[in-house]
Amino acid sequence: MPSFVRVAIDLPAAVAASLGVGDGLYDYRWQGGPIEIGRFVLVPFGARIVVGLVVDRVDETTVDEPRVRDVVASIDALAPVSPDWLWLMRFAADYYHRPIGEVIVPALPAPMRDAARYVVDREAVAEGTTPHAVLPAIGRAVKRAAKVSPAASSGAGPVAPRRLNAMQSAALAAIEAARTGAAAPKPMLLYGITGSGKTEVYLRAIAAVVEAGLQALVLVPEINLTPQLAETFRLGLPGVRIGSLHSGHAAGERLRQWLLAHEGEVDVLLGTRLAVLASLPRLGLVVVDEEHDASYKQHEGLRYSARDLAIVRARRGRDGRPVPVVLASATPSMETWARARNGRYDKLVLGERAVADAVLPTIRLVPTLGAATQHGLTEAVRAAIADRIARREPVLVFHNRRGYAPVLACGACGWVSACPRCSVNAVFHKADRHLHCHHCGWRSRVPRACPACGNADLAAVGRGTQRVEEGLAALFPDARIARIDRDSTRRKGSAAGLLEAVHVGDLDILVGTQMLAKGHDFRNVTLVCVLDADSALYSHDFRAGERLFSNLMQVAGRAGRGGPRSVAAEVLIQTRAPEHPLFEALVAHDFERFAENQLAERKAAGLPPYSFQAVMRAEASEAADAIAFLAEARVVGTTLLDEAMADAAIELYDPVPMAVARVANVERAQLLVESGGRPALHAFLDRWLAALRARRSRIRWHIEIDPLDI
Ligand code: ADP
Ligand code: ZN
Ligand code: ZN
């Protein structure tokens, strides 16, 4: 008797929709013996043969039976994905309210899911050629994964292991106990100030997991910027096979790395957010470094939080048995902190800097209100920089705005440089004499004169990193100055080069955006200057304060990490609001005080983590259409609540234009949905989204769960 399999294949959503295949899965007939769920298969689609993944076996199909086609072959050269992995995909599909097929397909590396690449010759298949012969790319990769080029093992000679300090030992022991104990482990927050040796702790935990024959998944925010971390892993885990997955890999390399992990040929997978979706058959430990980092959130497609999925993945674990997950941060997210506080997570604390002579820098606030500045720098900041240059100690200058000036303006008529396609200003970049839109990528040559009135005298208003760099060069003509931001580091490896230059003392001043702050271990830096931190204090985004605090803590954490130096390390922060409570906590290096304040405010306002949110966004060429769609959606939702879900405490807010309403000529609006309970929210979303999908509107819309920017 033939049975049927449900297969995930990569087809544009529009094609799936036109076929009425809501879940993104397609039924095929399987004629052979028993086929495992999780097998990769070749299936016909239209005139082509494509790669798919068997997600389910069913005895009956809802498709008209004569139209159901046969699976061409099972790709036996590839191991099947595990039930744990498929469980994770199902969880993500449910939680983020996406069709399962749309979750699985992007979780596979591009070359594998790009159906067009694998249009295969039907006759070759009919002749029984083996799958890896007809699928050259996959075949080669599989063979490589198996034999030709195994995962590079770290190979480096073992470095003498450091003696852990008492707090590190206790944290490591707790992770070990969680891994080997009988009870299902709680997620663990490894909370330690910058430089307290968190990396050292989880490296040891990883070594033990690998020793036990298992795999560790380590998520980091931005791998291109953390060559030091990769190096630390290589040195700290001698003989261990370390794989990596991030968007910086070329497609072929990404496929190879994915397969190595999938076939169990790597012991440690180090990667950015997408690595949380990797197939790891022997998962034994999950680590999320800098768990608070916003880059764990994906902003298109599935719109998942890799941090949150990491926790869920660890709870499911291996063969359904939970494995430990360690969330490391000096400034945990409020969500994580609240759970560590109420005991849902275990808190492991590292309370001091690990290197003997490393102390926390002194943080000083430099009031700018009424103060004279040159090139945006106060006297105090200029004097401190001059002092460090004289001592040959490099200085970091943090300014979180790239470009030369945020806007170009005409003093005669009031014209300002705006992006013609977005509702934002176009940023003046002096190096290439262009205006750039940082939202849609639009670029245009700087006009010679005001396009509105012809006035030749256009003024750059405000300050970006390029202008700061120029100002520093004018103030310190003999200093060696460089800039690190997205514009200066387009070339691969250039960021690493700049950071290395600071490290070896080839630079006197490095100016940069938050790229400066991401976990680099500078031994010789004794001064960090923050030029303008104020805009976040007055933001309408309730998470702006949290982000600012963590950014500044992180930036401050670059100073005073030990090593030879002649003065105490300090951080100078220019601000118009030195009395702000956020700064008070910062000066005291008191994250806990800051977090208590934040949580109290959030609780009073009913904001996350004390409520759960989803946001529906609509896009149209006319703003009114996007708003009208959301208003209608709101009516549908309200009716549903009145009729069927009266008990669910769900709040549907009025639709509003997004903060940046127009991007690339698309008008965007959003509707916030909030509830005090997560299950209630998701039960509502299930019904509401089903009702809206059935209405088949022309308007493009999507739902985002646990949004970070609203
Ligand atoms: P974190 O990840 O908490 O910012 P790291 O793990 O990078 O801190 O450690 C900061 C520095 O302290 C590194 O140079 C590391 O090699 C060093 N270090 C960590 N643990 C110890 C220890 N037990 N003894 C001496 N140095 C240590
Ligand atoms: Zn003008
Ligand atoms: Zn634009």
C-alpha cells in the first residue's frame, strides 16, 4: 500500500499561496519501504526535480489522489535531521505563527534549498544514477564533510589552563551539575561584568561537553567582529573541531559548515543567530554570549529571536532530554533579568575582573550644557585625550552615528537634505561627497547649491563619526587616527585590522560606532570618550534606556582590562543631563540598580517583561491603505474577542504609522497587540490571523512576535 509523505520544498510564498498550500508542505507518494521522517528527498515539482525534506508520513492525503506525484529518490547519502530538530521547527512555526514549510526551508543552507540549482536531469535519475552524482554540489559537500576536508580542528598546542577564580569555579560547577544532574536544568544566566572571565567559564563547560562526546552550540552577536573570540576558542579548546555558521560565509562554505554540523563532524558550532537553526545531532550544551544583544532578533521572514529559540531548543535538548543553556552578559536584557530574579533562571555571578591588575574604569560625566566645545569636544575630553597621546596609550572615541553630518541644510530657505523615497533625512558623507539614505540605500551627489533657492552655501548640521574624525585630526594633528563604522569596514577583515592596530599600539585614537564595543579585549586602553549619549534618554522607545545603558557599559568595559599602564582607566561621557538616574547607576557600575528602576517602570506601565506583545505591520503605497487595513483587522479582532474570547485580556491598540513611516516608497503602519498572558495572546493570534488570512487582502502584512522596536 502506498503511503504519503509531506515534504518541505523551497518555493516562493506566492507560488505556494496560488497552489493553496497554506503550510508550505507538499504531499508526495512514497512507494519504497519505510521512509524516515527527516530524510532529504528528491521530488518532482512542475517540470523540475527539487530537493525537499520529509516532515511527516500520512496514510491519506487531502490532495486529489491521482494528482499526487511520486518521490523520485531518498537522498541516503545525507543523514536525516533529528526529531528534536523537527520539533524545534514546529515550535518556531507555532510560536511565530508561520507555516512550517516557511520555517524549515530558510533554516537549510541556501545552496541546499535553492531549488533552481538542483534542477536535475530526470533521465539520470531514471537510470538510477546515485543521488550525489545527480546532485553534484550536495554530493561533493557530503563527501567532503565525511572525508576529504574534515572540520579544521583547533590543532594549536594546548595552552596552560588558567586557574579559575572562586566565582568562576562555582559557575562552572553549577553548569556541570546542571548537565550531569538528574533534574531538567533551568536556563542559567552567567552574569558578570566585562572582563570577569565569562568566556573562560563557558569554554571549560564546552570542553567537558566535547569530552563527553557531545556538541556545543555557541551563539555570538557578530562573528566578523569577534576574531578574538574565534582565536580564544582555538587556543582554549585544543584538538576540538570548531565549525562556524554566519552570513559572512560564501554559500558553498555555509553549506559545508552546515553539513559538518549535521553529520556530527564538528564538536563546537560557533555562529550568529542563524546558527540556532542548525542541525546538531549530539547537542549537549547551548551558550548565548551577550544574550541581550539586539542582533539576535531577525527582522524579516520568520522574525525570530535566536536567544529565545536557543532556550527552547535547550529545553527540548537531545532525544527529548533537556540540555543546559547558558546566557552570558554583563547587562542582561530585562526579560532575562526578570526571570533570573524570580527564580525561573539560575543566576551565576562573576563579581570582579578576572585579570589581577584589571580594575573597573572610573566613569565621569562631563556636562555640555553651556560648556565651550571645539569640534564637539569639551575641554575635559580634549585634555584627557592629549594626556593619553603623550603617554602613548590609545584612546577610544565612541559616537553612535555614522556619516559626516546627519543632514545638510540651506540657511537661506530652510531646505534640508531628505531621502526622496523615505521619510527621513539623507546623511551627508563627506568622503565621497554624497548624500546617503541609511534606510533604503539611496545615494546622490551632494548638490553644488541649494536645489530649492540656488544658495551656494549649504551647511552640514550635526555630527557623525566622519566629522568627529576630522575634528580630532584638527585638534591632534600628529595623532594616528582611524575610524571604525559600517562605512569604513566594508572590506572583509578591515574591522579586525583596525582593532588589532589599537591592540599593538599602531593607533592613537580610534573613533567609532558601537562596533567599538563588541567584546574586544584591549589591554592598553585607559581612556574611552563618549561624545553624545543623550538622544536615547528622550526616545519614545521604552527599550532605548536599556540599550543605552548596555552600550555604555560595554564601551566602558573596553578600558582598564589590565596590562601595563601609567594612569587609572577612565570613561568620560559628555551629556546635557548628568543628573539622569540612568547615568547615576552607570557611574556606580550598578547594573542591578538600573535594572530595578527599569523593571519598576515597566511594571507600572504594563510593559514587557510584564506583558507580551505582538505587532502587526502593513505596507502599501498609500499610507491610508495601510492604516485602513489595520483598522479593519482591529475590527475583526475586536469582534472575535467579543464573541468568542471574552475572557482573554487582549488589548488591540489603534493603528499608527511607523516611526519611519515611508521606506523606499512604501508606507508602513502598525498595530500593537498586548496581553498580560502569553498563552492568551497566542490563542488569540491563532484565531485572528486565520480569520485575516481567509480574507485574502491585497495589502502586504505580517505579524511579529515579541517585537524589539515598536
Ligand atoms: P568576559 O567574557 O567576562 O568579558 P573574558 O573571559 O574575556 O571576560 O576575560 C577577561 C580577561 O581575563 C581575558 O583576558 C581572560 O583571558 C582573562 N581571564 C579570565 N579568567 C581568568 C583567570 N581565572 N585568571 C586570569 N585571567 C583570566
Ligand atoms: Zn535654499
Ligand atoms: Zn531612503
